[in-house]
Amino acid sequence: MPTSASVLFCCPHLRLTLRLFNAFPFRFRSIRPLCASHASSFTSGDTAVYNSNSLDKGNSIAHKRHGGLEAFSSPTVENVAIDVNPPRGTRDFPPEEMRLRSWLFQNFREVSALFAFEEVDFPVLESEALFIRKAGEEISEQLYNFEDKGGRRVALRPELTPSLARLVIQKGKALPLPVKWFTIGQCWRYERTTRGRRREHYQWNMDIIGVQGVAAEAELIFSIVILFKRLGITSSDVGFKVSSRKVLQAVLQRYSIPEKLFGKVCIIIDKMDKIPKEEIEKELTMLGIPMEAINGLLQILSLKSVPELEEALGSDADAVDDLKDLFLLIEQYGCSNWIQFDASIVRGLAYYTGVVFEGFDRGGKLRAICGGGRYDQLLSKLGGEDLPACGFGFGDAVIFELLKERGLLPELGPKVDYIVLPLDPQLQGAAAMVASTLREKGRSVDLVLENKRLKWVFKHAERINASKLILVGDSEWQRGMVRVKNLCSREESDLPLHELE
Amino acid sequence: MPTSASVLFCCPHLRLTLRLFNAFPFRFRSIRPLCASHASSFTSGDTAVYNSNSLDKGNSIAHKRHGGLEAFSSPTVENVAIDVNPPRGTRDFPPEEMRLRSWLFQNFREVSALFAFEEVDFPVLESEALFIRKAGEEISEQLYNFEDKGGRRVALRPELTPSLARLVIQKGKALPLPVKWFTIGQCWRYERTTRGRRREHYQWNMDIIGVQGVAAEAELIFSIVILFKRLGITSSDVGFKVSSRKVLQAVLQRYSIPEKLFGKVCIIIDKMDKIPKEEIEKELTMLGIPMEAINGLLQILSLKSVPELEEALGSDADAVDDLKDLFLLIEQYGCSNWIQFDASIVRGLAYYTGVVFEGFDRGGKLRAICGGGRYDQLLSKLGGEDLPACGFGFGDAVIFELLKERGLLPELGPKVDYIVLPLDPQLQGAAAMVASTLREKGRSVDLVLENKRLKWVFKHAERINASKLILVGDSEWQRGMVRVKNLCSREESDLPLHELE
């Protein structure tokens, strides 16, 4: 039984246990009818709490043949009515959703392999300390953290990079550089779901550790371009906005702003798209940044071309150097039409130190599709020794919105080679042998496990998209044969077992 | 900063922040030297807390070219020393581990596809209520549960079946039966790690919903046999012990034991291997089972053949029916040598109602490799309507122990088609273009992103197991050519870009 508070309402012929879940005080989250005649459908917010369909059938299906435990199956007060939906902000993946997820992940994996990146993974549960930073990042404030039974502060990972950094520190000199790793993992953030945002998503990360130059950033951006192309997305659908944190740093240095404010300033600037300019100015002022510096900062951040930046910062500025090198490489890659300079891009993670970039949809409706950058100082922040490093995160949420909007979602149905049907329950073993023969040849076989009519089988075959149907009948079987029907051409023939393939 | 207690030791030229983690009171779990000259290696239990190797290099690699942020990289007291290991009882998957995991998962997926099962998944975090049962199961007692920020009781899933049941209830009549689903997911249990057991593992589940007869159980067992065969494991390495919960039920009925004790009796009986017989008797007595019934129970549980069982229970017993049918099917499958009846098998999950089985290693050293059974009444326990159902769970831990012991672990190295090396930093863009051409043809290409010597490149090529090396040199490139070296045959030749494949 759950430990949440329960309230019991009783009436002579209607017994309802109305259970108030702590999670949503004063809202009914789950209801369990003990009397089918009073069953009704309840919803709470976006959550269908009880599927009223499932109340009609009773226990009519179960135990017809294998009776004997009926006494245990009648509803008793010990049975618990659970919310049939996954926890708020999380997803189930029934087959149709899972096929799409697997298709996307397969694309992530194949692109990573083209670039000779190796796959790694880390625990979804990490020490909280790994993720706590003081720069005011959203990601740090929305940690799904708790104390485990041993009193440790732990958290469901909100991102993958700190775990990767931890593993790099752990491996130390045993790890040959450069490291080129990718990960596909679920990440969690506890945020109010009012904006329709979920609390978990899957993220594809690619990281390069041990390379100083922007050839690394170019390689990362190019791998995302290859992914987009595979998915059918063009440079007229999406683009990359690129800048460097060194732009901000140069401005801070110009106005003698203490360097320790760098991370916090970046996090405030990152919110420019979302909150009014006055609010940004106010937050920067509260950090102690003088108005003159704020104006200088905002002016620089409005620049949209590298030549303008060069004019503003001077040609010897590191930021200018990096960005010129990067844009030249991208041009040589033949990807100039995908990329543009935008000084306002700073990204919302405190640890970036150099080039930062994000993928955006040109329609302007969606949040960033992906984002990344250089984080040359994350390792020392976690107690290790620094190594040059860069990487990106690419979530599964926005890309699916984009694919859907552009009509680019593939139609991925089930696909089965054979259905095998025993025409008599006595032939179940024979049918199993037929299935087994085909499976040993690599065919996918749906073996019918119950006594079913042909009509049902044809309908079922259509649903699971089977190519052929094999009927195992007594007279054919005695001659070592089975009947094979091609469900597309409707041809049929009797074949001996060893000729099936 | 983590919220765990910190103790600060100071001395004039040695500043050590010694941090005591709450988790293991009175044991140092993490140490972060801020002064390299006093660095030392600390271990705690099975945990190498600090990798002393990584202390020597200082910040010598980073920022040689892209200076400008050095001021931010010097260690300050704001930097946090994290434990470089994953949380106790959990694993990282560096490339060499990940390759093995992916290989195993690929086998799970391919076998599931041969049997026409569709992949599904559920959130790793579920409502606690989904997993709380009162039968005294280990799995329920070791829940990784906590209260989230919204006050909900949630838990990291300890198993996959309840989530599957939840989704089946949610889908209701929209779900065509039978359902044949598989899942590969991470499961968590919070147990003391003293026995060297981990707190997470991955589990492969296959479930059939909507089929009453034991043809379903046979199909499940046969799919595991196919998996074993693919991994190189034979019936002389492993076998299945099979029984039915209906055996226990028949005995309870014979002695008029209240049916509500069924689940609890099963959980006690399941511990027979692990605790002394006297303890089992004591626990059953405490449940109120009379000694006569206990003796009858233990006698039946010692039976090792279906004919003996038939003699004890009578030929009209459901358990006898089921088991005879199942063994006949398995024989027709040609798998009799894999399977044996063992009345003492009951499995440790309260919800099983019929056939139960487990895969065991004949060497007798390992825990159960996999286990499953029929759970026809789980859906009503969760507030839904019952459907006949069976499934199994197959973890990634014991199978790897077995494969290792038998020398069956595959040697899975990295594999790359090409390394591309620009012989001059000016040719980085040209090299990128070469890499791009090859990737568009589906080749995996490791592009060298820094100015490296040939000696390093050959060593690197060996490490990543590259087949060919492409040198992009100025004079060849001006003629539109690159130098291609076959790293196995040592042959080399100059080729134009479009002839690469």
C-alpha cells in the first residue's frame, strides 16, 4: 500500500476508496471502484486516471481453462488501484513510440560511428555534488535530487557531461587522448510541468577531450549536420548560431569586471531571449556590473557578423581568432549555409569557456534543437586536472517536434516474416518446430499460441504486417509438409520443412 | 557545493579539504589535494577515491594556444572535489564495457525479433505504489524510493513487469491480444553492498499477455534457449528448473490453509536454498501454518519428477495438467535436455500464479541466470481487470559471470575504416573534406584534429584498429590526390578523391 494519505468514503452498496495523493493536495489523483456498477471515468488534469473500458469485462477471460486460483483473483481491499499513467512529466514507450525512439537512436549511433566515436554510459543516478554549481543555472536549480537510504545526497542526472568528466578524471593517464566518446542517455529535471515540458528526455552527446583547436568544434557541428541530412532536414529548415564565451570575457576584461562573475554573467545573458531587457539589466546590476559595462556588453551581444566583432574587439582578440578559424573550416567542409555568427549565443551551462553553438529551427517556433561548446575548465572544477574539451547535447524532444511539423517522421510499422498457425491444438508442438526451423534461418516468426480461427489469423497478420502464413494441418504434417500462403500475392503451396526459408 | 558535512584542515603550505560524506560516517570518502606536492592516493573500501596519476601534469596541456581564460582555471576553494567513482553499487560503461553491453543487448533484441516481440519501455522512475506489495518480497523491501519535490512517493523501478502491467491496463481494450512485448531496461534495488552485489542491473524481459495455455511459457523458455545457443552456451552449461505455483496451492488447499497466505508462503519457500530448513519451518509456523501442513509441503517440494508429482497430487490436479502439457511441448521443440521438473522452484515474486521457471548454471556456483512465470492476477492487484499473462526477466550480471567463466566473452575491439591525417595545419579543411567524402559512403573515419607526427598516428591507428590511413599532403592535394596506406598489407598509392571508397 502506498504511504500517501487515504480517505475512506462508505455507503451501503457503493464502496469507493478515494485516495488523495500527497503530490497534488486537494486534487483527486486516483480512484478505485470496488463495485463495478458504479464505475466511472475520472480524469485529473492531463491524466486519465482510470480506464473505464477495463471495468466491463470482469474476469471472464482469465482461468477459463486453468482455473483453480479464482479465489485469489476476486478484488479485495488489499488490491491497490494505481495511476495507470506514468509519473507526471514522464513517458511510456509503447511499440509505436519505441520504434520511433529506436530509429532516432540508431541514427545517433550510426552518425557517431561514421565519426569514429565510441559509445559510453554512466549511471542515471549520480552523487548530487557532481551537478551542483553556483552560477544560477536552471539545470542546477531543477535537480531531481534526494537522500538515499544510506544518507547520501544523490540525483538523477540532468545532463551527461559531468559524468563524462568524472570518468575522464578517474581514468587519468590510462586514457589515450584524444578521447572521442558519445552517449545516449536519459536525463531528468524536476520542473513545474505547467509549460508542458517533460521531466525526462533522452540526450545524444558527442564529446572530444584533448583537442585544443576549433577543428574539434567543427567536427562536432559537422556530425550534427550529417544527422540532420539523414533525417531529411535541410539548411533551410535549421541552422547553427555560433559564438564564443571569449567575447563576453573580453568585454568583462575591458570593464575590469572580476573574473569570478563570468559564469553568473553568462547565465543571465543566456536568458535574453526569454525575459525583458530591463530584467537582464537589473540582474546584471545586482551582480555589481556598472551600467557602462552593461551597455557595452549588450552592444557587443547584438553583433551578427565576425567582421563586426573584429572591429569591436580588435583583430588580436582570442574570440576573433577562434571564430575566424572555425568559420573557415566550416566553409571548407561545405557547410557555410548551415551556420551563422550570433554574439548573443552564450548557452545556459556555466562551464563553457570558448566556442558555443546551438541548432535552431528557422521557423522560430521551437526551442533550441541542440547545443554545445568548449568546456576547457570543467575537469578542474570537479577536482581533476584540466584538459581541452568540447561537446554537445542533442535531446529527443525538439527534434521530434520538428520532424513531425515537417512531415518527416518515418512510418515504422511492425514487420514479421511468418505467422505459423497450428490447425489443431494437438499440432502446437509441430507448429513450434516449424517456427523453430524458420527462426534458425533468421526469420521472424509469430507463432499462434492458442486455438484461433483463420479469420482472426488473417486480421492479426495484417496488424503485425506478416509476409507469409504457414498452416500446420494434420494431413500435410503426416507427409512432412506445411501449407505456405504468401499474404501479398495470395499464392500458396505445400512445402516440406527443409525447403522453408 | 554538496550538502554533506565538511571538515576543513589547514596548514601553512598544505591545504586539504577533507570531506566526510554522510553516506559512510567516520570513513573518508573523498579527498581533494589543492597542493600537488602533497598529493597522495586514497582508497576507501573497494573505491579508488583519487587517481594520483592525474595530479602530475598540472594544467600544462590546456590553453597553450587558446589562452585568455587561465585566470578562471586556477584551483580555488570554490572548486569541488567529487568522488571519481560512480555511486556505490553502480557502474560506468567505458568503451570496452559498453561494447560488451551493446553486444548482449543486440542479442536480446535479435532473439526477441525472431519471436516477433515488439520492444517497449517505461520510465525508470515510477510511483512507489506500483511496487509495494505486502508478501515480504526482498524486491519490495529493497526499494530505491524517495519523495520528490512535489511530495510524491516515487521509486526507481526494481523490475519491469509492474510497469508493463500498468501500460496494459492503461491501453485497455485498444490493445489487440495477444500482446508480445520485450523490454531492456535498468532496474534498481537498494541493498547493502556487503555481498558484492550491485544496486543496478539491466534486465531483458519478454512478456505474453492474453494467452492462457502453457504454449506461452514454452515459447518464453525456448526464446531463452535460442539466446543461450547464440552466446555459445549449451545444455551442459545451463538448464531450466520448472514447477508451478499451483503445486503449492494444491497443498495449501489440502490442509485448508487460508488462500490469502499464498503469496507469503511462496516468498518463504523461495528462501529454502538460502536459509536453514528450521528457519523456514519457523517462519511458516509464525504465519499460522500447522506443522502437519508444513511437513506435507516440504515433502511435496522435494519431488523431482512429474510422475512423482502426479502420484502425490492426483492426475486431475491443474498443476499436473500444466506441467505435462509444458514438458510435452518442450520435448516437441527438441529441448528436453535443457529442462527439468523441480517442485522446490517457486521464485521470489509474490504475483506468480502458475508455471514458474528459472535458468541455472549446472556448475552450481552462480545465482539464477533468469527467471519467470505466469502472473494471471497481477493486473487486478493494480486495479485493472485480469488477463492471462506470463513473462521472464533475464539480468545482465549473472550471464556475464557465466560467459567469463566459460571463456565465451567475445573480443570486441574498436574498428575504424580510415584515419585521415592532414600533413600541415593549413590542410585541416582539406582533410575534413576527405573525411566527409568517405563518411558519405558509409565509412567510419577518424579525422586527426591536431598537428600530429606520423609516429603518433601509426600508434593511434593500431589502438583504434584502423584499416587504412590517408595522408593529405600539399603537393598531392594540389593535384586533387591523397596518399592511401593499407595498414595491414602496407601497400600504398595515390588516389583522387572520387576514387576513395
